[in-house]
Amino acid sequence: MPELSHRHRMLVLSICCLSLLIVSLDVTVLNVALPSMQQELHASVAGMQWTIDAYTLVLASLLMLAGSTADRIGRRKVFMTGLVLFTIGSVLCSLAPNLDTLIVFRMVQAVGGSMLNPVAMSIITNTFTDPRERARAIGVWGAVVGISMAAGPLVGGLLVDTVGWRSIFWINLPVGLAALLLTLRFVPESRAPKARRPDPVGQLLVIALLGSLTYAIIEAPTSGIVHTLFFGAIALAALLGLLRYEPRRDEPLIDLRFFRSVPFSGATVIAVSAFAALSGFLFLSTLYLQNVRGLNALHAGLWMLPMAFLCFVCAPVSGRLVGSRGPRPSLLIAGVAMTVSGVLFAAFEAETSNATLVIGYVFFGIGFGFVNAPITNTAVSGMPRSQAGVAAAVASTSRQIGGTLGVAVIGAALASGIQASAYRDTFVAASRPGWWIITACGVAVLVLGWLSSGRRARASAEDTARLLESPEIRDTAAVRAQDPSAA
């Protein structure tokens, strides 16, 4: 990628943030619309889980393929293709006549979405080469998630109450088209110095692993133990196949050597934990506020505004903190805040009191606001720039896996404890296991944030970066070190 002026770099960052905005906004808006969709489409709790997890499942399955493909054939090209597919998928979702069709169209959306966030992060990584400047850029990137969380419940609630739930997909059309035109005009093409070959076997194993695991969890409350064990066995076989097959390839879909870096491995598990907590938090909160308290979509969005606002405020602060002091302070703040929020709901039934409900939302907003920047920065900063797309894709995949598992596990726990005949009376008690799961996710962020950010952990990241550099890149670097005018 050619050297760009500061103004041009900021413009590229803004364009990349547009892609994150439509993807993140889609998630938060959809959560507010779930009760309306459930009523119109006559869907069960499992059906609502699938409207979310069909998207995140496809997204998680294809992110690494999209990242490696972008590194190989061109990041701008893949990014623009993703914008087109995501926009088309959004229009199709707004026209879905039934639940099954909606789930299929959500999967079309996800194919496009898989080409957006990891590729955009790869573009940012190759645009902002200074570590501190990159950390601040990632802080801005994280703030966009906060914007989507702040705007999503309000915009979604207003649209659902005035036009209907189908209108929540229309807002992706103007933003997607604007991002597409701006990308064509201002984002330069870039690719890795050495193209990576496709890995179809690895891709199929990833799809089998994530698909069978998610299906087993979501359908467990209604399908029985034999059915659940069967799909669990498929997931286990796919995992073992990945661990055996991928290390034997010269250019694997998942380079397991990435995980020799303690910060990278820690960031991966933290991402799974944090986004599992977020997806479960939004899922439980939306159903409670609308189905138990009887609020409309807009009023439910207003109740969640403190969480969204603090996420928006804390994300850029976290980015600057990561740039100046490293990831540890942000991760510790995030872990403590998310744990406190989970405990308030799990042990003290915070949703039953207005004051504790708001306090719980405030703590979760602080926690999630601080967690995103250190995850992204840790995932890409220690890796060679030639593999930025793959590293960013692994981090993004971890987020989506967390989101998928959060809805699947917490939704399954809720479904197993709820009684359809007395929904409002049993919801609080039935949701308590879900809140304890969210608490455990907060504890995981806290502990892993401490363990993965020390001196030894950073040393392992440096060793891994040297290991991942291809021989061609190391040879070129050696020549340039001896003679800057060479190569």
C-alpha cells in the first residue's frame, strides 16, 4: 500500500468504520426487533436464536477465508464485494415472507459481512503503521461499536414501532452504497507480498465444527440427548481433524503457530468471552424489557441507552490507554465491570428494580467499551503485516464465535427453564443461569487480561512474529538493513 497523507489515512479509517457501523448496527437493531419478529412470524425462542446465530455462524465460518483471500487477491476488491453482498442481503431480509426465508437471507448477509470487518481491519493495519497511531485508530474503530449500540436501540425501536420490523434492514442500503462509492474513490488496493493458496479442506472442517456445535446447543432443549450427542460428536471430529490437518499444510487456513503468542491466544479467548457476554446480555435484556415488562421497542431501547452511551464513551478512551500503557489496564477495567454487572443480575435480580437495572447496564457498558480496543490491537500488532488479514480474521472469528455461543448457550438455558404458559412469571428465575454465564465471561476477561499482558507474554508474541515471517520477507529485510537502497 502506498504511503498516504494523514488526511487520506483518516478518510480510509472513516470508510472502514462505515462497514463496521452497518454490521454492528444490524446486530443491535435486530435485538430490539426480536419480540415483534417473534410475534409476526410465530417463532419460538429457538427460532429467534437462529435469526441471530444463522448470521453469526456463517460469518464466523467464512471470516478466515475472507481474510486470506483479501491478502491474496486484493483487500479493496474483497471489501467492495462484501459491501455489495451485505446490502443485497439486507434488502432480501426486509422482504422475507416467513422465518425460514429470513434465516436464509440472513446467511446471505453474513457472506457479505465476512468480507467487511476483518478486511477493513487489515486495511487499517496496513494504513496506520505507527503502533501508537494504529492503537488510536483501533480506538476509533471500537467507538463505532458504541455508536451502533447507542443508535441501534433508538433507531430500531423507532422504526419497529412506526413502520415495522422489516424497516430495520432498510437503513443498511444508503450506508452500504455510500461506503461502496467512497471505497472505489479513496481506498487504495493492497495485498500481501506473497499470495496464500486456498485451503478447502480446512474451510469445510471449520464449517462442520461451528455449524454442528451451534446446532447441538440451540436444539438441545427440544431434540433430546441422542440428537445433541450426535452433532456434538461431529463437532469434536471436525476439531480433531483441524488440529491434525492444518499443521501439515504449508499455507493453512488457520495457522496454529499464531497461538504460540500468549497475547494473541489470550485476546482470542477474551474475544470469545466478551462477545458471548454481549450477545447473551442483549438477548436476555430485550426479551425481558419487551415480553416481561411489556415495553414497546422504542422504550426498551431507551432503557438500554446508558449501556450503549458508556460503550461509546469508553471505547476511544480505551484505545488511547492501549496506545500509551498497553492492553492490561483496559482489560482489567473491562473484566471487573462486566463481572460486577453479571453478579448484579445473577445474584440480586437487578432487572426487578429500576435503579439496579440501570446500574447493571452502566457497568456492562463500561466493561464492553474498554474490552474491544485491546482485543483488536493485540491480535494484529504483534503479527507480520503480510499476514494482517488472517490475524484480523482470527480475531473477528473469535468475536463471532463468542456471539454465536452466547446466544446459543444462554438461549438454550433460558428455553429449558421457561414455561410458555407462565412466561412473565418464570422469566427472571429461568434467566438466572444465563446471567451466571455472563458473570463467568467477565471473570475470564479479567483473569486472561492479567495473564496475557505481562513481560513473558510479550516476549512470546515477539518470538511468534519472527516465526511467522516468510523466508522471502526475512531475506528482504536483511538486505535492506545492510543497504537501504537495495531491494
